[in-house]
Amino acid sequence: VVKEKNRMGECPVWEERENALVYVDINSQKVCRWSPLTNEVQSVSVDARVSSVALRQCGGYVITLGTRFAFLDWDTQVVTTILEVEQDKPNNRFNDGKVDPKGRYFAGTMAEETAPGVRARRQGALYTLFPDHSVIKQLDQVDISNGLDWSLDHRTFFHIDSLAYAVHAFRYDVHTGRIACPRVVYHLEKEERMPDGMCIDAEGKLWVACIDAGRVIRIDPETGKRIQTVRLPASRITSCCFGGKDYSEMYVTSAYDGLDEATLAKEPQAGEIFKITGLGVKGIPQNFYAA
């Protein structure tokens, strides 16, 4: 549905109040907004790799860029830094992020590659930004902090560390925002490659984007089984969210960075954004950062 190609499209968020899909292109350092009514993409350029975007209760967005949490005022295009983490790790940056049921922003970090396929291990962490702008570190020694969401009963937090090739579940205290007691929910099979972004549906099942495997998979976190696979016409599938007027459509982001010329020739839609319909299941609205 979005033909404008993204080097590294990520973190799609359905914004009901604008009837639009908001997402980032990490490597182009842009926050984008696509209207299905006009088919127009608007974007705001920022001064670092912007890895996640979430809705703010009072309008505008909260974003992670570089190693900063920041606010983005869409109308003025002004970015206001809230705070910075990991200033002792110049090779790190934020990656995926999402707002929890109480309006706190969870986002994690990762080490950038120093050469193709080479990165320092266990340099990342997972943080929570509270509405009062305080931050706590929830996890340490993470490789690539990635997809995240919460169970419908708000008792479980799901998180992906991509290089563990697995989805983990944590006990989640909705009152304090703290997580504890990790366990593996699903370990990806070889052909599913590496897990990236993730979202939950209205039946409590998880949808995981499989980067380099050209698919999203649906997982039952209760049984630990994959129950559905949807293949897409691009291999570097990065994230997914539900949207549309009744949250029955799934939007899926992709990337073309990392593909050689021969692969790009075979994948003319690499970097585009796709819409999946007819899944027979709906999603739930996004949470708003409460400040």
C-alpha cells in the first residue's frame, strides 16, 4: 500500500485520530505518516537514526533516536530530547519501542555493526520511560532488543532479543511497570530466520515479523506453537501492527538495506509497506504515552 521505499522501515503504529499509519525509516532518519485516504506520505527528518515511534496522549509523538528518548511535535517538526541513555556506549542505539497499558514507554538498545555481520555481543538493554520522565533499566546484556507487547490481561510482557531467535515472556506488574521471571514462549525454526517486530491480536496471539524470511508468523503463547504463516513479496520483513477502522487490517513494514543488487532485482517491492486483509482476527488500539 505504501510504494515509497524504506531503507529500514520499522515500528508501524496505527493512529486512529489521524486515520493514518505512522512508522519510521531508521536508516533514512525519518518519521513518516501515510494516509490511506490520500495515499500521501508525509515525513519529518531527524538528526539520528530514529528507531521507534509511539503516540502521545496530548498529541504528537514520543520517539527513540540515537540513544535518546524525545518528543516530536509533528506540526512544527521540533524534536525535544527527554533524556539520553548509554552515553558510555557510542556504538549503541535504540531499536524497537512500544507503550505499555499504563502509558509507559518501553524501548531497548543494541550495538551497531562494526562491519557486515560483526557486532559486539550483549551490549544492549531494555528501558522503561515513565510519564514523569524517569527511566529504569529492565534488562541488561541484550543483543538486539526488538519486538514487544503485553498480554490482554496485562499480566505478561512479551519481548524479542533477535539473536536469541526466540520470543520470551516475563511476569509483568501493571502497577509498577516491572518485569520478572523470563521464559521462552517460542523458538524460531530455521526457515523462519530471525524475529524482529511483534504485535498482539484481540485473541491474545502474537504476530512476529521474520526478517530475511519474508513472512509474519502467528504464535499461540499458551501452547508455544506456530498457528499461521503469511508470506510476503519481500524478504526483509521488519514489523507489523493492526489498523484500519476496525483494526482488522495488518500493516507490515520491510527494508531494502542489506540486499545486494541481484536480490533487489528479484524483490522489486523490498522496502515497501504491505497490508494483509482477511486474517479473520482483529488487533487492539495502541496505548498512548501518558505525558
